[in-house]
Amino acid sequence: MRLLISGAGGFVGSHLARGMSRRGHDVVALVRQTRPTALERQQGIRIVQIDLAKPGRNLAGPYDGILHCAAAIPSVVRDENELIRINVESSRRLFDPALLSTSPVIIFCSSMSVYGHIVDDVVTESTAIRDPGAYGRAKLECEGLLHEFSCAHRELRALSIRLPGVVGPGSHDNFLADTKARLAAGEQVIVRNPEALFNNVVHVDDLERFTQHLLNSLPAGHRVTTVASEHPLPIRKVVDVLEIAAGRRGEVRYKRGGRSFLISSANARTLGYIPATVQNAVERFAAIPLESGFRGTGKIVPS
């Protein structure tokens, strides 16, 4: 298949680009600034540097599939209206080339942030949306745009995946990645609600396998799904795995309070998703040597 992958300069996009290329797909990898060395070296990947928010350059379709991993984030685009505009217009421009194909597939990396304030114990696709921030609203608008495309083009096969924390080599800006980096640096980590069950994690390798399956099996129409790992563990045990991997150099302090939730993968399973256990996903991530240039959020409490 000929695939167009946005956000290939980032964590998820670069992993999907390499994985899809290894599986024999012809990959066009879109980057805005960063050109990952690993992509430069790999056969079957053509890197195109482009700012999707700016009109002009043609994306030269058709493509059999589009994996949309790029996103403007609040730490970079601080104006909320501009953040939403960039994400929506970039998505619109990206989705168009797929429609030139006879049976296109679009897989959109959405986010758990669409839900805003979560009060449910278990989050599903039907969980109520309560006052999401600008990033969550941007993702919701992109999901809506993809739904409109699917209604107008009945041959389109589309899925919005509301991702939790995704971990793997080079991951950052999530609870597990930040905690691992701070422990390895000998810093203090404060964790609330340590006995609450946790499954808010997907290893990037599992996401890549799911994506490959979807390219061949996703039905027509637009769907939304949540994904996570199975067999939840108490947050205390999750952090303990990271402590052991870091050689217990940092200090962990537990506090009461805070609210946690689990994420359902029931719908994703019907689409072919095979979740790892939380133990397996965290152990695989903990075993990865920490890369230099850690970029943390400072948020060490799981949401």
C-alpha cells in the first residue's frame, strides 16, 4: 500500500513510518521540522518537509492509507483559537488526497483529552464529554471533520483512536515517561492515589500492529475507539516497575487524593486490537535505555 504518514518527525509518527516501511508499504513521511535520522536511513520511506497549516504544496495523491499523527499542541501554540484552526485545517488538507483512491483508509490519532473532566470509573467511546481544553476540542473537531468526509464518501474507511499515554523508545510528555526520566535523574516523584487501578497506557509496538491490521480490515464508515492495556495494576506497582528499572535512584512520595479511571478496549477488540497486559507494556518500556534530551511536562500525577 502507498501510505501518507503525518507527524513522522514525532514519537508516534516516526515509529509508525518505520514499522509500515518494514512491512513492505511505500511510505511518504511528512515532517514539519525534524527529519529523524532513523527515517533517513530506512529504505521505502520518502521524507517530505511540509507545514500542513500553510496552503500551497501539493501532497500528490492518491494514497491507499493516511495515518494522521501530527498535531499542534498547547505548549507550542498558546492561542487556543489558533491551535484549533491549525489542527482542523491541517487535517482537512491531509484527508483530501485519500479520497482519490478507490478504497481509502484514514486512521486518525485522537486523544483522551477530548473527554475533558472525566467522572466515569471506566471510559468508553460513549463517555460524556465535559469541558475539554483547547487541545481536546481541536481533536474533537478533527474527528467531526473525518466523520463528515466518511458521510460524503461512502467508500472511505476511517477510525479515530482516542489514545492514552503511548510509550516506547523516545516517548515523552506522559505519566510513565516523565516518571521514568525523573527517577533515573535521581529526582523526587510525587504520585497520588497509589492504590487506584491503572491501565492508561499503550506500547507503541502494539499500536503499530493494530494499525497494520486496520489497513486491511477496517470496514467502511467512520468509527471512534478507545484503547488501553488489559489487567490493570495499582499505580503503586506500576511505579515500582519503573523504580527497579531506574535503579531506585529517585525518591517516590505517595499522596492521598486525586481521581483515577480505567479505559475500555472492548470496542477496539472488535476491530482486531490485541491489548498487552499493563505489566507487559510497562516492563517493555522500563527496559528501554533512557535517551538524552528528556522533555517532561512536570506532571507526575496520572489523570
